[in-house]
Amino acid sequence: MIKSALSVLLVLVAISSAFAAKYIPKSGKRVPQTLSRGWGDQLIWAQTYEEGLYWSRSRNKPLMVIFHLEDCPHSQALKKVFSEDNEIQKILDEDFIVLNLVYETTDKHLSPDGQYVPRLLFVDPSMTVRADVTGRYANRMYAYEPGDIKLWGSSKTLERFSIKQASSLAKVKSALKTHLF
């Protein structure tokens, strides 16, 4: 009886130790992809606003901050289009630091016209919030809809729309090239 109990205990210990080991990829420890919250699992997301600012400055890339709520239908619709657009995901991966927040920060510069969701703001590597990069709405200047995101990746769009409605990502990229390089 004691031998069988010890055998069962030994098997349980062996099984639990096998499940306890975590896989670490050869390239090293990765940032948990849960930070994407569905906005793009292949992107590397900053965990906090402060970390995003640090990465932005050290890598000389602008920071894109997405304010959203998990239960907001407008946020969910924007997230769906945003995460499924491979061209936008590629631009963000190569040229931006990205952060998505489901809470407000204490930095008042990140809510220049109020606190609403979804809201996208850009911060350049000099840690200046780019208030000039706006969407198409006068009452919610940093709000975007799913249809707006499709305009971001197309260079032809820049020719068809006014400067105010032009691609926000392209505006940030060109402003950085003009002012920093």
C-alpha cells in the first residue's frame, strides 16, 4: 500500500515538473503578446506610456498611443480593421513604437480635446505630442473610424485628400524626416 502511494506521488511530481518548465525561444525572452489586446499580435507593444517614450527616444521612432475600451463597439470595430490590415501592421512594425491603453494617463497632453475612445495620438522622439496629426472630426480631433484606417497605407490617398485628411502615419513619418534628419 505504501509502495503504491509513493509510486503515485512520484508520478504526480514528475508530471507537474514537466508542465512547470516554460519554453524560452532561442532569440531570448519575448514580450508577452497579450499586450496587443487584439490590435496586432505580431507587433512589439510597449507596456506603459513611460516605456513607450523611452523606446521612442532611444530608437528614434514616433510613438503611437491608442486609447480604447474592450467593451466599446467603436473601439472593437476599429481594432478589427486595424489588426487585419497587413500594410498598416507592416508600417507600424517598421516605423513606429506602439502602445494601446484601456485607461487614461496622467499626461494631460494626451487628451488635448477630451477623454474619449477610440483615440489615437502620436508622440515624436523628442517627446512632443503631435497635436497637428488629427483625424477628420472637429469635435473629436483624434478619433478614427474603421474607414479612416484604410486610408493610412495608400500613397494615392495623399494626392486625393486635403492635408488635414491625409494619412496620419505618412504625416508623422514625413514630419520626422523633415525635422530630425
